[in-house]
Amino acid sequence: MLAVAILAAGKGTRMKSKLPKVLHLLGSKSLVEKAIDSCNLVQPDRQLVIIGYEGKQIENALNYLPQVEFVEQTEQLGTGHAIQQLIPHLDDFSGDLLVLNGDVPLLRPETVQKMVTIHQENNNSATLLTANLPNPQGYGRVFCDENNLVTAIIEDRDCNATQKQNKRINAGVYCFNWQKLREVLPKLSTNNDQQEYYLTEVFDYLDQVMALDVDDYSEINGINDRRQLSAAYEILQQRIKDAWMMAGVTIIDPHSVTIDESVELGIDVIIEPQTHLRGNTTIASGCKIGPNCLIENSQLGENINVLYSVIIDSKISSNSKIGPYAHLRGGAQLGENCRVGNFVEIKKSIIGTKTNIAHLSYIGDATLGNQVNVGAGTITANYDGVKKHPTIIGHRTKTGSNSVFVAPVTIGEDVTVAAGSVITHDVPNNSLAIAREKQRIIENWKMKSK
Ligand code: UD1
Ligand code: CA
């Protein structure tokens, strides 16, 4: 059996925030969610998150994960004190306990798995991750014998000058034999510079504690302030973009592009500079996105071009062209081979195939058929100040420039709407709708002089 406990009770004073530290976002996920994700390969039987400062907020943020149990540490008296709170919750538990810091978000699932395997193969009382850092300042230092067995961990502030020379640091990631840990937890003292209960004191009482060096020490970066948060974001972005490039995606100027972990890309997608792909977005092969696009929670079919546009909560079928300067949102759905161009906004509308909305339009709460040509400046007036109303436009209909559809209204198939019309009544198939003042000419007319 395996349980994981994630330390998340601290306030994170250096973040200077109303939000508890572990709820700060690294892209699409919070720090604590990233810590939970790092257990993906070992699949613990129990997941406990130790909360304290603004604990309710953390509970709310994680309540979509039914397997997570919350353990309250009402006063934050140190990492050892936090783990002591687990005792009543893991009373009948036998097996190993993985301990992760909620503020260490870049740990790879493979690393956690390796640590658990080594722990179990060697029958250790505890196994912990270590790294040799060029600048170990602030971290606890790990002292080992020639067999890589830990003899002591001393916090930076408790180290003397010689001990400070040791660059091998404690990452704050451990695997314990729970029975053995539980026996020694009551022995912890506050006999240190901070007068806190340090979890690391248990290593004074446990035998066979093994240290495992991580190969890539960016994995164990702890987040204490917003500079470290942004540095971690950069590392995460680099990982994500490298993986997509290795999988067949071209990213032109990766520094100016951000991609959330949750995004899926097909092969031969080309991402141009200043493009940001977020949330639950999928982009099929052959699409060219950017420069300057924001695409969030949207699904794009194959071979779509998007230029200087914003697409949120929308779905676009293959071979369509979007932009420059288009805005699709709120459940816009576009068929194949459509063209949506300059300064067009589409909201909560279903658009058929080969339909063009090329310039200066607002299409909201509308259903458009196939091969519709929406003239420049066409507007669906969907809102009467109280409610939203639908507009329906049939196949092959052409709307003239500057036409307004006052919803609710239904326009048939093969209709032509004259430019400048304000359409307030339904229009039958195969007809011309014209709703504007007839042009008058007054000949030989001159402005009266005053
Ligand atoms: C800890 C380790 C140090 C290690 C470092 C790695 C101890 C004594 N020291 O130091 O050896 O190098 O992590 O990052 O463990 N927390 C609680 N309750 C508490 C105190 C802390 O839940 O009472 C949580 C914090 O919210 C945080 C984590 O535990 O997520 C680590 O606490 P922090 O105070 O940051 O420990 P460090 O000083 O970084
Ligand atoms: Ca820390």
C-alpha cells in the first residue's frame, strides 16, 4: 500500500498574496495540483493534503478530486508537526508514505516512481531525494556515509561554516516506511534555530535512510516568491515546447509562445510567434496558428489557418481560415472551409460549411447554413435589453453590406438581402428582402446660405 501526504499548510508569506501559496498557478494548474500530478505513475491508494492557512480555499479548489483527503494542521509548528497530524488518519494504514512539498511543482512522475522503487527494493526505512546544487543556500544539507546512507540532515540556518560547504541538499521529497516513521514521530523536539518541529529530525532516529540524487535539479525547485514562480513557469514551458517539437510541431520563436500542459497538438502544426494556447485546446495536424493568437478551450480540425485572432470555447472544422482580427467565443461552431475575417465576432452560433463572414460583423445566437455569404458589416441584433434571441439564415443566402437582423428572425435559403436593410420579419426561400428607404434625388439642389 502507498499513501501520499502533501504539505500545504503554510501561508507562503513571501508570495505577498491573499491566496495561499499552493493555489498560485503555474500555467493551467496550481502548485498543489502539480504536486498531486507528480504521483501519477505510482498511483497512491490514499492521497492526503495537509492544510492550514486558508485551508477552505484549498479544499474548494481540489474538491473535484474525490480521492483527496484533507488533514488539518491548525497551527503551523513545522514540517514534522504537519506529518504528526497524519497519525489518527493513518491509524490502520500499513505500507509506505510518500511525502511531497506542495510548493515543489516540477517534480517528474518518473522521478517519484524511481524513488519509490529504490525505497522498496532496498527495504529502507526512508528514502529521500537530494541534489547537488551550485548554490545550496536556504536548503537543508544532507550528510551521507560512503554507502549513500544518510547520517544527518541539518537546516541551512542550523549549519556551522563547514557544514554549509556541503552542497548536497534535501529536496523535501521522501518515501517512508509508515510504521517506522509513526514510531519515531512523537520523539521530535523543537531544539533548533526556528524552534519548530522539523520532519528532518526523524532521520536521527531511523536506520537505513538512503539518499537518491536527482539528475535534473530543476525538478526540485521550491517556490517561495513570485520570481521563483516565474522561473518555474519558464522551465515548465521549455519542457512542454521541447516535447511538442520532438513530436513534430514547429514552433517559430518558442520564447514568445506559451502552451498549457493540457493542450494537444497534431503533427505538422506550425505555431508562429506571440501565440498562446490554453486550457482544453486541441489543434489537429497541418494547422498554422499565429502570429499573435490566443486559443483557449477550443477544438480545431486539420489545416486551419488562424492569424491575429482570439478563439475561446469554440470549435472549428478543417480547412477554415480565421483572421486577421477575428474573435470567436462562447460556443461558436464553424463548419469546414469557412472564412472568418477582419473584425468579425462570432458568439454561440453554428455556422455551416463554406460560409464566409469576411469583414466587420457580429454574429450572435445565430444558425447559418452552408455557403452563406455574410456581407461586410452584417449584424445580428440578438439582444433586446432583457433577453437574447436567435437568428436563422438558410443555405446560400447572401446578406448585403450593413444589414441588420433584428432577432428573433428566420431567413430562408437562397435569399438575397439588400445592403443596408434592417430585417425585422421572416423572409421566405428564393426571395429578395429589401428594407430601407428608397433613394431620392432632388435635382439642382444647393444649401441655403444664411
Ligand atoms: C524544508 C526542509 C529542508 C528542505 C526544503 C526543501 C524541513 C525542516 N526542512 O525546508 O530540509 O531543504 O524543505 O524545499 O522540513 N508546511 C506545513 N506545515 C508547517 C510548516 C510547513 O504544511 O507547519 C509546509 C509548507 O506549506 C511547505 C512545506 O511544508 O509547503 C515546506 O515548508 P517550508 O517552511 O517551506 O520548509 P523549508 O524551510 O523550505
Ligand atoms: Ca520551502
